[in-house]
Amino acid sequence: MAGRSTFGSVRKLQSGRYQASYWHEGSRHVGPNTYLTKADANAHLSGVEDRIRRGDWIDPEAGRVLVREYAEKWRANQAHRPSTAAQIETNLRRHIYPKIGERPIALIRRSDVQTLVKELSTTDGERKALAPATVEVVYTWVSTIFSSAVSDRIINISPCRDIRRTVVEQPKVEPLSVETVWQLIGAVPDRYRALIALGAGTGVRSS
């Protein structure tokens, strides 16, 4: 027994529940969920139709790609310097893929990312905690990859939201005293004196 909505179709399964399906962009999409009533199935179709009209529709199949598969495709498309590319590959292989690499990207929740960050920050047996600065680097790449998945319309929203991390302490900068600056100015040739004064006053460094 099948029913037709203005957008897709609903059929009654042998179990007595209802299943919705629709066509979009040349493909037929059959929802993985079933519904107790035909009205519920049609409500699902209406919601999908609204998302398509707003441009918010995400192909349900797209989110089944594994985190590792999507991240490797993302990594291959980046124009990074060799040293940066090597750092990303190492961080993903050592710290990300063993934790969430084999899971569908759409099933990763905020709590999963928070757990990942906590585990990287905690000593457990022979595994030592990573330094806060290293955890921050790893998290930055994870967040970047999920943001890319949102832009690619693989997932609706990134799970990297409100993730608590250890604060990375910045080294305290102790400025030179005025007396020391004057001593340096007096100790260098005339052509360098303006450079010393500029650096002391603005914090500019030579590259």
C-alpha cells in the first residue's frame, strides 16, 4: 500500500510501519527510518522539501563516508608547505584515526570530540599526555576538517563546538629597561641606532 505526497511517496511495510522516499538531483532517497503512522512519514517528507527549498538539504548518504576517508581526501587537496603537510599527516595518523577514523563522519558528536581532546590531554598507562600546545594543534586540524565537511555539504553542523581544552600558557615577555636600550644604542654604530630604538619602541623584529 502506497501513499503519495506532493513531494515524495510513502509506502506501508509488512511490519505495519511507513517508509518515505523522494527523488532529488536525479537520485531516489529512501529514508533509513520508518514511521508509526502515514502522517508522520509525510511530515518527514515535508521537512525534507522545506530544507531543499532553503538550500539546507544534505544528502543522507554523504555522511556515511568514514572520517579517515574524508580527511585523506581533504588532505590531498590542500596546498600546504611540505613541512605543514607532514605535520598534518602525522597528527591524523597518530592521534585522530585510531580514535574516530573508522566511524561515519555524520555520527561524530560534540561529546566524541570532547572525549578525544581529553584523552590526548591525559596520561593513561604507557601513553603520555600530549603537551597542551600539541593538543591545540591536533584539535585545530580536526576542527578544520569538520568545517570543510560542512562546506562540502557532507554534514549539517560541525561537532567541534564549545570544546574545552587546556589553556596554552604564553611565555611572558619582559621588555628591556630604558637604561638597557640606551646602552645598546650607545654601543652600536650610528647606522644601527635608529633600528635599536624602533625595535625597543614597537616590538618589531627582523625576519
